[in-house]
Amino acid sequence: MHGGSCLFVRRDVLFVEMVDLKEKSVETVIECSAVEIPEEELILINLFRPPTGDVTTFFDVFIDIMAAVTDKNRKLWDNSDRGLQYRFPKLRARHHEGISRYPKFFNIDFQN
């Protein structure tokens, strides 16, 4: 298995790793990296879905992660591969436009 999720933060930026989100990762299905930058009231998140991962489980975990993020009342910067919904047209139809519907569902705005 190759791939994964990581975030790089400059040394002069104070941040807190969001271990609770990282622990939601499911090997071969979804990997999550997330940090909070308290001074900016910002959460940086990066998700990776291996191409062979179970799509249903991916979206279940994705929804769980988004629910956890909305509880924090912070700006969200999603650095994930949103190409997922464009590369898999059947996935897009099956999941009502894929990931793009979830920001509205959780009443959040992605910044990227």
C-alpha cells in the first residue's frame, strides 16, 4: 500500500495536532491528518482515500470527521483530494454529488 495523509506546518506556527481526528483513520479505507491553529481559529485537514478502499466506509468515516469538526466552531481548510468525485462518476451519482454535498449538510465552508 502506498499513499497516506500528512500536513507540514512551519516551525514558527503554533499548532495542536488533532489526535481525535487522526484516530478516526481506517487502514486501507481513509487516512486523516489534522491540526488546529488556535491563533487563527483554523483547522487544517487532509484526507486520503486509497483507490481500492471501501467507498461506503469512507463516507461513513468522512461524515464522522466532519461532525467532529463542526463541533469546534472553527474555519476549516480542507486539503483533501476532491478529485475523488470527478474520477468516479458512479460514486458521484451514488453519493449525491460525493463530498461536495457535505459542507452544506454540516453548515460549514471549505477554504482551499
